Amino acid sequence: MNRRPVSAMLVGLFSLFLAAPASAAPITWTDWTALTLGTPGAASGTMGSIGVSYIGQVTANSQTGCGTNYYAPATPYLSATVDNAPTGCDIITLQGGATLPANTITFSAPVTNPIMAIVSLGQTSIPVTYTFAQPFDVLSSGPGFFGGGALVESAGNVLSGPEGHGAIQFLGTFTSISWFATPSENWHGFTVGVTAVPEPATIGLLGLGLAGAASRLRRRRR
């Protein structure tokens, strides 16, 4: 019996599984559990099994418990990638400023293609920019809690918004994300999340299933 067609089928099916196009998926957003107001301030929480820490400006509108839902309406945060907006209970807020050090989020383990939800970046009369050290794409934006509209991506990993609400995604695998926020403005806020990925056990089960299918094909050919 020629085993090559069976082997080719297995490789092809497994490759299709790994390369399947992305679709909207539930996002595990950070559960911020502790914060210290200040410039710099600090915050910490968990994103599923991943620990998340933040060092940077933390202002008084930050929330680690239920409060105002600044992510309402949910529409600006939903896209072909993101299935659910953050909860209203978890947000870190800052004002920015030209002379401030970078704001930095650090993950306890590498994460792939993390997503940041942003509330009220800038005002109509005071556009604010986030200049990131990492590349990103704007996934979605639109009128949010304070009205407003679009988040705009520019060359040099720069995000700007005159009252921008929406979600961006960092492209790659990261242990930290850092950015500068300028100029100073009343406040804007963020949280960070990640999509679920196949567990090793899931991939192993797929392999067993494909092996079983190949075995049945071999028996039929005999």
C-alpha cells in the first residue's frame, strides 16, 4: 500500500487546523485587583492564568471593583477578532504629559497578540497620542461612553484620538508593552486582554483523531 497519500492528508489537515482564519473570539480581560494612585503609580491583576502588572501614571478614575461602566456601549470594542467588551469594573486611567516616563504593562509569561481596550483618548480640542514601543493594529473604534469617535494609527507606532474609544491589537509575542502619552489631558483609560489559544492537550487530541482516520483509510485500502 502507498502510505504517501495518507501522510499527505494528515499533514494537510493539521496545517489547515493551525492556519485556520481568525474569527471573533471571547477575550480574557485583565481582572485588576490592586492599584496605587500616583505619578508613577502601580496596578496589578490577572488575565486568566497570567499575572499582569503596570507601572505608570494612575489617576483617581481607575477602578478595580464595580463602578461606572466606561466600556458602554460595547460597540467600539467589538470586531472580527473581539467577541466581548471589557467589564465596567476594571480600568486604569491616566492623564499623560510630555515629561513623564513611559507607562509599562508586564506579563508574568509571554502572551501572543494581546489586545488593549482604550476609553476616551483625547478630547476634540486636545488630541492625545500614545506612542508605543511595539507594533499594533487598530481593530475597532467609534463613539463610546463620552461620544467621540475614531482611534487613528500613524507611522512610528503612534495612536491618536480626539475622544477615541476602541481596541487595538499588538502583533507578536510579548512579555511587556510600553508607551508614552502626550500631551496632558483630563483622563483616558485602558485595560488589556488576550484571546484563548489551543491547549497542548487539544492539539494532541486532534492528532489522535487524525491518526484514527488514517488507520481506517488504510484498512479500507487493504
